[in-house]
Amino acid sequence: MAALPTPKLCHIGIYASDLKTMVDFYTRVFGLTVTDWGHSSRGFDIAFLSGNAEEHHQLVIAGGRPKDAAFSTINQISFKVDSLDELKRWYESLRKENVAKMEPRDHGNAWS
């Protein structure tokens, strides 16, 4: 199987209950690099990641999300690929990673 195409990530920030696992996922699966670590005045650690050497961070993952949170802190995370075939390949790859709650959509002007 050919390597997956590189997605183009826009800046997002999310809370995580397991910061190290989330950092591992985004570095291993999407090829992002940890550019910085910090500690919030609210008492949790923060990781800054980027897939672009010119951007300090495109993704911020903040620890501190309660494990018993009643809902996800993520509404949507968007990456851009060049074709529907690439999107389908990514979908299959993420299914193999056991990513839950993916909801494929045809927006009329875009697929996600």
C-alpha cells in the first residue's frame, strides 16, 4: 500500500484526559512534531504540535479533561487532502487505528 498523503492541518486546540496517548497518536499517525511543552496556570500540561516547520503549533493538546466528562470537548477536527480517493484511504487508515465516532459527510461542496 502506498504511503498516505500528508494532510494540511489548520490550528486547533483540544482537551485530553490522557495527554501522552493523544500526543503519541498525532505524532505517529499524522506525522506531527512536538514543538513545545507547557504548563497551564489551571494546573495541567499542554503540548504544542506542528506539521509545518514555519508554524510553532497547529495543534494544542491540553491535559485536564476529566475522564468522566459527559461529552467530548471536540466538535470537529479538519484536515485537507487533495482528492476523494485520498480521503477514503485516510478513513480506512483511521478505522484501523480504532478511531471512534467518525461521521463521513457529503457537504455538497466538500466531503468529510
